[in-house]
Amino acid sequence: MSESNFPTQARVVIVGGGVMGVGLAYHLGHEGWGPDTVLLEKAELTSGSTWHAAGQITHSTSSFSLGKCVDYNIDLYSGALEAETGQPVTWHGCGSFRLAYTEDEMDWLRHTLSVGRTLGFNIELVGPDRVAELHPFYNLDGVLGALHTPDDGHVDPTNVTMAMAAGARQKGVRIIRRGRATNITRQGDNWVVETEKGTIRCEHVVNAGGTYARQMGEWSGLQLPMTSMTHHYFVTDTVPEFEQLDRELPVIRDDKLVSGYIRMEQKKGLIGIYEKENPNTVWEDHCPWDAENELFEADYDRVMPWLENALDRMPIFAELGITRDVHGAISHPPDGNPLIGPAPGVRNYWCCCGTQIGIGWGPGLTRELARWMVHGAADISMRDYDPRRFGNYATKDWQVIKAKEDYCLRHEIPFPHFNRLAGRPVKPSPLYERLKDKGAVFEEVYGHERPRWFARDGVAQEDHYSFRRNAVHDVVGAECKAVREAVGIMDISAFTKVEVTGPGAEALLDRLVANRLPQKVGGIALTHMLNRRGRIELETTVVRLAEDRFYLVCAAFFEQRLLDHLEQNRADEDSRVTLRSNDWAALALNGPASRAVLAQCTDADLSNTGFRWLTAQQIIVAGAPVWAFRMSYAGELGWEFHIPREHALAVYDALWAAGEAHGIADYGSFAMNALRMEKGFKGAGELTNEVTLPEADVMRFAKLDKEYLGVEATRESAAQAEAGQHPWTCAYLEIEPDGEIDGHGGEAVLLNGEVVGSTASVAYGHTVGKILAFAYVKPRAASPGTELQVVIHGAPRSAHVLGEPAYDPQSLLPRTDAVAEPAE
């Protein structure tokens, strides 16, 4: 391309020509932005990680959102893309098996089967005989069963990417090869992309740099956490037994013994391995710009235990030679999920990178990113992929530690609540050591350490993993009992805490929240912030601390999203946003004895008259200044205390000492979740960017007669809901228990045998003795009393829709007044 033809202006510039960047260009074209989009590739398309990918894709995923992506991708690969573009993609629809050797693995497959039923997948759980029938060469010794997904397959990564590139060009996208970007900077309202061929100004810039993405982010002052890990696959000599086959054998995923996959490659064998120890990083500081179709020498010593297992599992490979070894670099983010969405702290810089499984996940995720960019929201929940889920604690050294951990976990069982322990603790609260000594088992949320549960009664202080109830179940039940019958205390310092102050603070917030702001000093309101499509960005509690001072509290992982939402939607209001998450700690005190406990530590009037429900006061607790909020996520009489960090431990110790006579107990997030489910309180699993307020059934926290971002879409959704025309609604369910398996979310919900939705959250309510769930279902299935079925671990269970909370449906307990002392 001559310099005179090089574009100088575009709406979108995508930097990176692998499957992710090209996939986004293709989908932006389909969303109408094609003529305004330019894609830059430093070398040739697919010359990074894409070209050496093995190209498998499977419906075997327990992730509801990824399942939607995978189903779309397989449809695209198996015919739709070639029909649209005329470009061959070389689809091999051979199907696949995921094997199980243990009951834990079988439980994983059963749960995956339930999620697959929700999504309408062609999926079945089979015994070894069926595997042997379709794949007679695999050693099935010790195999208990397998998940069969017959519509799976593999595809040529280069052909797929080139076909999407053709489709993008047909929609007007300009693709420029041999045009390396050298810098990306912000100038006014635009991004400036400097390249070896010229400079382009654009409204939106996308980092699809693959193994270069992290260092590209540094050009713009961004810290994008990912590390390049190397992965092997091997191609054998021609397999004599394959030459006689008239069909391709299914792909075998053997997570336990091979830690990878085995399949046919033409008439040869292909073995891919993710070794479970001693993983290898490359380019930790800088990926060389001249790297192109880069591969590394095979490290047989590192992978030999799993390669030997693979040959044992496929004895017909044992005497063959290796004709090709592929050892290439792939980006791994700290938690295994790609970075898809807005970069933190800047406007219109989008991440489309950090993807360890580009062929399997790429087109579906880039379709959602295109929708997000063009329309303001994706159509699947993007919480797990949002780049803003990491904070500045994600330093380069920490990224490497977590990427190695993620690589080793690639073929481990994804147990519910799996706890990734490497590189911890990151941001311990002031109570961390005290609670650790008392038996706390912690989880990490946005870098913070939050207690999950407290070891007692001989249960080991460690994570206990299972898809079934285990020893932790009764421990959590005891914590719930303490909160319901006596008093419980929890470290909730992980919550995001933000102050908005100044003469324009009220005007700014009023434009962004769906509920009315508290009018009186000390007032508390629960509300939601929306995007322009009326979809939920986040839920937050707003406390009015003074006429021009508001305090916002929300879930930890929404911290950067909240900061960005406030900053990027600011008009000319005279206001200031201050992050308090790291400066302030927080405690929750809940239960019928909470007033009696607190009264021993403060002189404040704690009666309903002196301290009303849903109000805040600054009081002195154990000699420390504390903002006390009379509210309770557990649905009991209770308070939250927001405390300068240096006073938190003293306040905790004083409350504990005062509570010992009342049977005080520590509790953690597992109990908190069970308690909120008993109260019918919706959480982050229900309040996502997929849904509007009417669909989430939270309109009691919103007003239609005020103006705010997303109100027009909210009014439209409310009208649809009133007419019974909305696509889904959030229902509250009780599910028949079986005493062993409660469910984990994503399970299919049936009405008269028809799939009508799926669960979002499931938990056992220890107080009420019921399995409770929130589920998004078709409106005709949401009426109270409706009899449903929920497919848990592959088997249907009876369920019905509840019309009120399972516990204290009138919410009388949180409003309990002080008991008058008898006269002497």
C-alpha cells in the first residue's frame, strides 16, 4: 500500500491480525461499522499464536456464557462462514469425548451435561462401551464414563481467520498487512495510532496484540495482565490403522492422564499436552517485534510424563516416530479468562487479547465485543472477561506467578468455588492475621482476601472440593445458625468503597442512578447504574454522609467499572471522586443479639427512634470513629461499620469481646450467600449486563419518572414486561433436595419437559432447609406456584416458583426495635 493510500482517520483501529483481531473486524462489519474500521497487522495475518493452534473446539464447557460462544463458533465453522464468504475453512466435524476416571470427574461431566441441556447442545453422558464403539484404539482402562459431544470438531486456524478476513473486507473493513503499530496515545477525544506506514487518528482503538498485547498496553500507560506460556503438541508418523478408516475418529480429551487431547491429523496422530508442573514462560518483559511464525525447540523432558501416558492410552502410537513438534507461545491471563472489553481508566480503548483458546472462544467473544462497542452492551454476561476485573495489584511479577498457575490448572477439574492460591495474599485486610488464626479459609476478590468460612469441629482449615455436599456444608450451616439465632460478625472490607463529593455530586449521581438519591443526611438507598441500552452495569448502595458528600458501596470486582462509569459520564458537574477501598475497612454485625452487642461498645442510641432502619450515623465504637449503616444483607437486625483501616482491628476485637456472652460467631461469604438467598436478595449472578431492571425484577429500586442514563430503554422494557412480551424474567425457586447435590448455577429449567430458562444462583438455605435458586425463565414459567423441573447433575428435580422470600417474607426482623428494660 502506498503512503498516499494509507488511511489517516477511522472510527476504529484494531491492532493485531490473529483470530481475535480479525474476528472483531468481521463482527464490527456485521454490526455496521465495517467501512469505518481499519485492522493493522505487523506481518501477515495469523503469523502469531493463531497459526500454530491445534484448532479444536468443544461443547464440553460448564460456563454458560462460553457455551453460547462455542455453539455460535461451531455453527460458523461448520458451514455458515464458508457459505457467506466462499472461503474454505476445512471443518472436521468428528465429535469428541471427555473422559472421566474418578467420581469427581463424573460429577463435573454431569454438571456440564446440565448446562449443555440449558443451551440445547447435542450432548450425552456415556459409558466406556460407547467410547470404544466410536474410538476402538483408545486404552479405556480405569475410565468410568465420558461426555460425548458429537457436533464438536477441529478446524484449520489459518483458513478460519482468512475466511473471516474475507467477510470483514466484504463489509468494508480495511486490512493493512506489514504495517506495524509503534505507539498508541491519547490526544483530546481521539486515539492516535502511529505505524511504520503512517499515523491514524481514531475514536476507538482495540488491542488485539496477542503475545504483544501487554507491552502494547504500556504505550498507553495501561497494565494489562497476561503472560506468554509455551504449549506443545506433537504429530506422529502415519498410523497404519488410520489408513483403513472411512471416518475420522472423535477427539479424546483426557484431562487426568494426558492433561490434554489426542486426535487424528489426516492419517497421523496428534497429541497436545498442558503439563501440570514446571510450566514455561517466554517474553516476560518483551516479545520481539521481529517474531513471525515463531516456534521453540521441543522440551521433551518437561512433557515426558504426560507424553508417555498418551502413548499408553494410544498404544498404536507407541512404536511410531514424531514427524512434527509444535511448541509455541500463547497468552495466559491470571485467571484463565481472556481480556474482552474496556481497558481500565480510559475511554474507548478496548481489549481483545489474553485469549488462551482463540479458535474455541474467539468468534463468539469478538461478536459480543462488537455489540458492546457499537450498541453499548454485549448480549452475554461479560463479567468474567471484563479487563477491569483486575486492579493495579496485578503487577508483572504477580502476572507471571498466576499465569503459571493457570497453565497447570488447564486440565484440572473446575470444582465449584475453586480457589487459586498462588501469589496470595495480595491485599489482606487489617483483620487477616486475626481471622486466619481463628480458622478462616479465604478467597481472593479483586485482590482482597475475604473469609469464605471458618474451620471448626475438626474440619481442616483448607479448601474442600466437591460437586456434592462435603464437610464444609455443616460448618456453613452453623455460621448461618449463629447469625439467625444469636449474632455473627463478618469482615466485608473487600467491598468497593467510593466517595463522591462537591457541589455537583448530587447532580452527577442523579443522572446515573435509577433510584432516587437519599434526600436526608444519613439516608441510604439501594440503586443500579445502567448503560444506554438499559442493561445493568452494577448495583450499589448510596449513603448520603452530608449535603455534598455521598458514599457508594458495591461488590469488589466492580471497583474500576464504578470509577470509570462515574468519570466517563461526568458532564460539567463540580464533583470529586475518591476511592476509599484501600483506606477503609468494613465489618458486618448481624443477628437478633447485634443491638445488645453493639450497645456495649458505643453510647449511641440504637433504638428504632434513635437509629432508624436504612439510615447511617457517624458514631464512636470502642473509641474509634465509625460510620454505622443500619442495614443487613443477611436480612436480620444488623449494622455495617465502615472504619478507617487503622481502627478496624480494635473495633472487631471490642465487638467480639462484647458478643462472647451472646454466642457471637465469625461467618464468611459462603454463609452470606446462603442467607441472602433465603431472603430473596439478588446478587451479581442475577444483575448482569444481559438484563434490564424489569427483566431482573428489581423495579422497586428504580423510578421511571426521573431522567438517568438508560431510562428510555428501561421504560421500554417495563412496557414489554407489563404486556408479557419481555424475553425472560428472574424467578425465585425452591428445588427438591436430595441430601447430597444442591446445584451450582447454569442448570436447565424445564416447564412440562421444555427448556424455559436456566439457573443463575443456587444455594442451600440452612435456616429453611430448602434448596433455593434464582433463574432466568420465560415469563409464562415465572408465576408463583408454577411447577417446574431443574436439571441438576443431569437428572431433573421438582421445583416451584416462590412468590415471597423463604425467610421472614415481611422483612420484620431487620426493623426490630429495642426491647425496653423492665422498671426496677
